[in-house]
Amino acid sequence: MAFFFLLIPWLTDSRYFLHIFVMIFFFGYLATCWNILGGFAGQHSFGHAVFVGIGAYTSSLLFAHTGLSPWFGMWIGGLLAGLVGLFFGFLSFRYGLKGPYFLLVTIAFAEVFVYIALNVRAIGGSSGITIPLAGDAPFFFQFNGKMPYYYIILMMLGLVVWISYIIQRSRMGYYLIAIRENEDAAQALGINLMRHKLWATVISAFFSALGGTFYAQYILFIDPPSILGLGLSIEIVIYAIVGGIGTILGPAFGAFLLFPIAEVTRGVFAGQTGGIHLMVYGLLLVLCVIFMPGGIMGRLSQWKFLREDGPSKR
Amino acid sequence: MIREFNLKKFRGIWFLAFVLSISLIFWNSISVAQPKTVKIGGLLTLTGSLAKAGEEIKHGIEMAAEDVNKAGGIKALGGAKIEVVFGDSQAKPDIGAGEAERLVEREKVLAIMDQYPSVVTLAASAVTERLKTPFLAPISYADKNAERGFKYYFQQNAKTGSKGTGAAWYEFEYMEYLAKVAGKKFEKVAIIYEDTDYGQAGANGLRNFCGEKGYKVVEDISYPSRTPDVTPIISKLKAAKPDVVLMVSYLGDSILIMKTADRLGFHVPWIDNTGKAHSSYIKALGEIAEYDNVLNMWNKDLDKRAKELNDRFKTKYGEDMTGHGALEYQAIWVLKAAFESAKKADREALRVALTKVEIKPGPDMFMPFRFIKFGSNGVNTGGGFILTQVQSGDFVTVWPEKYAVGKVKIDPKWWK
Amino acid sequence: MDVAALVQAIVTGLVMGGIYALVAAGLTLIFGVMRIINLVHGEFLMVAMYGSFFMNSLFGLDPYISVVVILPLLFLIGSGFFRFLISPILSAPEINQILLTIGASIFIQNLALLLFTADFRTIALSYSRIKIQLGPGIIDLPQLVALLSSILLTLILYWLLKSTDLGRWIRAASQNREAALLTGIDVRRVYLFTFGIGTACVGVAGSLLSGIYYITPSIGWLFLLTAFVVVVLGGMGNFVGALLGGFIIALTESVGSLFMPIALVPVLKFIIFIILLLFRPQGLFGLKRL
């Protein structure tokens, strides 16, 4: 079945259509990264866009100023994001931030980044960064057609899904779930809370940053609100939860369901008096929460012919 | 002991994904082809904090399309009518880019016109450049847009910081004119601006011009545009005692700023870029708005045609047409002229026609421009701005003298 | 340093603090009692402002009078929202509840966009320009009224919580839900009232702010994040704390603006927020760890 996705670019020559898929995979990718920290470890970050943005900015700045190919720059971005995650995670976990407090501190943290980025002209300020156009330049992570982007992000998605799977069935995954369900009990059992939470944070941050580079190379333009802002952070969380927080495929599925719906409703309603398409979206979110508390995966796992492995609810 | 990851168990999920993908493919191949119409895409911000502007611009475009169609459509294409299909960028560059793709591919528009913010213009025009579709930016005048060497990008206004043609230039020139009229020498200037691209680019231009002519910039304040309290800005201005304040702001912050200035008893001439150019500004501030100087691209009192245009607009939509609406209105006529010369409903022909089109004051020119002709970088250097002053609760065009309908009034409270 | 500017900054800080506290009052109640991060709170503020606007434009009612209508209206809206949307998912993971409020927020904001358009509305009051001079510091009448109302509201809420039965039940339910149930308190009903009262509070805020700010569907978000900072600063569920917290944040912002680039001032409150959350999440005035 997975082969089907590999074939899609050959079934259509619609750029728009491929764009939709690229974006679905992209958001699915980010949601899956988030899920490592938010779903497995149960630490709900509402500031994950920071990591995405660090990746995007690092690779883009390096490319724009030194000509370093984003293929290399992205690892540096990932490393940087991992360090930031380490720092910020250490602080938060050291002082015992949990649940809503952790959530709030991640928002504050991200907003600080946004304001700083807006005001530091050296990294573009509010004008953001326009990634230098290189045309069709595979070595510089730029392509004219959509197909290369499609396959790259599909591979990246596959990678983080696989990583999620590995984590989940590893001892670390086991510990993370224990931490998520009951931190005190986990600690009593001798599980090193800090170490595992930090690992989850760093891994999540690192891969989120790689996604940021992808975005920068795809859209060719980044600015603080779009790549560091609360809007993106919330969007990521929405996909993960609607899809099924804590599951392996859930987050990607959330993107698969919600993104096209948002696109289609915008296409149908945008022309009329504004706001209808977002009303539909908001309503959909509300309905999802009420009728699908475990997300899509939670709902699907109730059907007999398939069962999700691993926890489908918090 | 650890759970098994068995692909077979996920049959259902793959099935779902398959169904979704197939339906997307089929949905995608349904396209509507309308004979005898020429489709143009309008990429606006129809939701979010800029929704108001988007709505007005939508009306401007709709009325323009109606007017063109009523006047016989595009004669070179057998009277083909202009049909505008709208997209909502939600003021976000990635959504703007996606909408551009959708408009070009699904809706098969022959060209896209947009609105702002400039980040959306940047992202969306990058898409249209790759898709070889003409992109006309009727409003955007931020610096970066035209510096990319694009062939399909056309901009109706000059960069804000361009000497002689940009918005910042007009704002600055008016300041010198005002000084002359008031018979007062301006030495100290304050520049305040909101912190997005619009504000920063405008402020850069103003700063440059002030520096060149030797004005002392006593306060240079960038502020976050969504802020609930602007008192610190006014406090600083009060302390610095400038002769005039040059601002680059949006409507919401302008309202708060002017209210606060009145509250704190700070009275000097304010010259704003285009943020206040809206009837709801006057409605919100009432008396306080009197004597305010606001840059605009167009005003309903410019000439008989402008008045007639506005009357019709007002009857239809219940409020005055804005300068931005007028720019978009004009842009439709630019496209019409281009189609007439292209003689083909084809993107490449349209692009070539746009590089050659030249509109001078006449039946196709509604703006106070010298001309519309896109240079080699796609920028029209014949654009221009006017300055309106709020007098007796309405915007009156007072400058340049060529277009002035009324005289600049000096507020007796200034500099006291 | 300019003394006049400093005095102005302090005076403005007090007024803005009062305004923040007005918005935060309802939020601290909801967050404090139910631990729900209520992201739809800002939209309710917007609804109240629109309500106030229409009371004024259709019936000529002064917002200070129409608040009598707005308050119960928002109470009903809040209770209804709780009853039909939150109550069913009360036992769901917190993150789901937050997601629901996000979805509701998007829905309500765009519903307002559809119904009212994005037009900036303002209420012009005959007395909005009356200025009050406090030394070199100037504020105007609506601002002063907002500040005084904020203090009044805080006192009323404090009394409510301290001295009424409902207040005791609320406090019990917020301290220990199971224990409260055991003592026979209908916790769900208490929550209903809490949400209703919290929303009614923001209704009052909306009425008072409608004469000061412009009204547009997205106006709620101007205050929401700051309100959360104030809530945590003052200690969840602590009204007096929220008032003082509001003052602290607002004064930090307005006095801070005198010494640093205004564009960076918003960062201050977030830094305060982070420090608070790390080192003293119960706020300056809250009780020990919850």
C-alpha cells in the first residue's frame, strides 16, 4: 500500500495536487516529530515552531551568506535546535514543569524567539529571508518541479514514523510512556525522568528543525510569524491530537485528514463573505474532540479489523 | 514482549488513505471551463486581522470587472468577460503560495492580482514565476519584491523608498510643503512605524530622505503593531518635541495612537503613510481626526469620474472606496488593456502585452498617475500618491497642487 | 530622566493593569478551578464588545448601562458553552479540552467575521475625551472607569469566593475534586457556574473596553496572552493576585518602554512569565503547589 504513495506523482501532472500532498506530508512530518515529545513523553509543547524555525533560519542564513548547501546547513540547524531543546528542556524539567505549566512556558519561550527574530535585522527582521533562487539545483536543495520535493518529504515522513516506531518499541519508549502516565510512579521505579524527557525533547527538536529546512527550500521564503509563530505551533498540535496523540501513525493521519479539508473548504468558500471556511474548520475541530477523543487512530482502533499498537489515549 | 508492528493490522488505515487519495485525484480533475470568459485570480486576505482590507479590495475588483464587462468586455477577444476568482491567503505566505497554485492550476486563471502583506506577495509571486503566469501586484510597494529578476512579476507602485516615486518620498515631500504653507521651519522630525515589513520599509525611506536634507530625527520608534497600549510612544514624542511626526502605521494602531496623542495633549502635525486612509478612521476618531494628513493613492474628490466611481461604489457596498480599492480597480483595467493588445487569452501573450502596455491619463486611467508602464524589473515608475487632509470629517485632497481640491489647513493647536 | 514621562508611565501602567485584570479575572477563575486553559476566553471578550457596540448603535445605550444586559448574556453563553461542549469532555485529557477551546475560538471569531464583517467599529461617547490629570500624568475617563471597575470587580469576586456558599463550593471543588464530591457538592454544577461567572467577568471587561478600543473580530487576541501571564503571576484562582499581577505586568511594560526599544517590550512579560513558571508557578500570591 505504501507503494501507492510512491506512485502518486506519476499519476498526475497537477502541480497543485502534488503541492497538497507535499504539505500534507510536511505537516504530518512535523506532527510526528512533535508526537515524540508530546505523545510519547506526554509533554505538550505549544512552542514547537521554534525548532522548525531554527532549522529554517540556520540553513537559509548559511546558504544566503556563505553559499553552504542547505543539505549541509540543515544538519547544523538540527543540531542547534537540539541544543536549544536541551537547554530549554533542562530548565523546564529541572523545575518540574508539567501539564498546563509546561504548555504555557513553551508558548512564552516561542514568543520571545519571535520578537527577537522580528527585531534583529541581521537575520532579516520582519522582512524575513528570501532564499536565493537557484533554479533547478539539486545540490542546493532546490528544484523547479514538485516531484523531488514530494519524494524528499515522503522519505522524511517515513523516516520519523520509523523512528517513532523504534522509540516506541524500545526501552526508552517504555519509559517515556511510564513517565507520561504517572511521573511519580515512574520515578519511584527508578526511571531517570530527566534523561528520557530530554532525549525525547532533543530528538523531537532535531527532526523538527530538518523539517524547517525543507519548508524554507520549498516555499523559498521565511519570516518570523510564519515559521516561528504560535499559529504554526498550534497547527502542529492540532494535527497530532486529531490524528491520535501518542500513536505512531496518528499525527500523519491528522494532517492527511485536516489539511485537505481546510484546502477544499477554502477553495469552495473563500470567495464568499469571509470566514466560512474557517468556521467549518473550527467546528470540525470541536466535533473531533467530542466524538473522537482518541483521535482518528483511537476511533479506527475500535474497528475490529485493525488495531493500533501502542497507547491510543493519554 | 513488546508489541508487534504488523502492517497487516493496519489494512484499514491504508484503505482509508487510498480512498482519500483517489477522491482527491478525481476532485482535482474536475475543472470547469467557461467559454467567453477570461479568468483572473484575486489573492486577498479575506480572513484574519486584515480581513477588512481584503473585503474592500474584493469589492473594488468586483466593481471593476463589472464595469469592464458592461462596457463590452475585452473587444479583442470577442467581448469576452472578465471573471475574477478569489483566494484567501489568510495573510500567510505558505497559504498564499498554495492558493496561487490552486488558482493557476485548478481555476486556470490567466493572471493573479494580489493585495498584501508583502510576505504573501513574495511567496505567491515566486509560485507564479515558476508556473509562468503573470502576477500583478497593484498595491505592494515593499522593497524586495521587484529585486528578484522575475519576468512574470508586475508592480503598479514604485518601491516605497524610491526617490520621486515611492510612498515614503511623497510623505516626505508633503512634509516640506506643509512647512512652507505653515510658514514654519521644520527642524526636528519624529518617525514612528509599526514593526512589520510595511512599517520598516517606509521608515527606511523616510529616514534616508530626512538624513539627506539635514533634518534632525529626534525620535525613531518601531512599535509592535498589535499592542494594546501606545502611551509610551506618545510620552517619548512629547518629551522629544518634534515639529512634525511621520508615521507608517496600520489602521488599528493609528486609531490608538491618535486617541492617545489627543489624550496626552500632544499636538503637532501628523503625516501618515496610508494606514489611516479609511473612512472608519474618521468615524472612530471624530473630531480628533481633524487636520490629520494622510497619504493615499486616490480620493473620491479627485475629479468628476472619481466622484462618480465612489458614488456607485458607495451605493453598492455602503461605504467609500479606499485608495487600495481604487488601485485594484485600476489593475483590472490594466489587465483589460493588456488583453486587448495581446489578442489572445493566453498567459504568455498576456505577459508580453504587460511588458508593453502603456496607460496614460485618459479613459483607462483612474489614478493620479503620470502613466502606467512596467519597467524591465516589472515596476511601474509612473505612479504617484496624493495627500489628503481630514477637514470637516472628510478626506480632502490638498496636494500635489495639480490634484488639490482644497487647501491645507493649519490646526491652531499645533506647536502649542 | 524625564520625571513627567515616568509619572505618565506609572499612571498608564495602573490603568492598563486594571484592564488586564479585568480580562484576567474570569480566566483566573476558570483556570484556577478547572485547570482548563481556556483559549476561547478572548473570543468571549470580543463577543461582549460587539454586544456593547450593538446596544449602543441600535438602542443608544451607554456601555456602562448596557453592561447590565451584557453580564447575564455572557453568563448564559459561558454556561451554555460549558454545558454543551466542555462538560462532555471533562474527563478527557486536558490537551483535548484545550483543542476544543481552540476550535471554538476559530469558529466564533469567524462567525463574528461573517456576521459583523471585519469593519473596525467604535463607540463614541460624549464623555470619552474628558481627561483626568494626575500630576503630569493624564488618563481619560473611560480608562479611569475601567480601572475602578476592575478594582470593584476584584473585590466582588473576592467576596463571592470567600463569603458565599457558592464560593465555598468553588474553592472546595478546585482544591480537591474527589473530596468535594464526597462532601455532597455537585461538582459539575459548580463548574458550570464557574465557567458562567468567568465568562460574565469578561463580559464586563468587554463592556468597559468597548469605549476605549476599536472592535473587530480579532480583537480578543490582543489581550489573551497577557491575561494568561497575569493569571499565573497572581496565582490561579486568586483575584486580588490577578489585579496586582495586572499592575505589575502593565507597569513593567510602561516603565520599561522608557528604557528600551518599544518594539521589544512585549518580550518583558514573556520573560517574567518564564521565570515565574520555572521558579514560582503558584504565582506571587498563590498558595503552595497545586
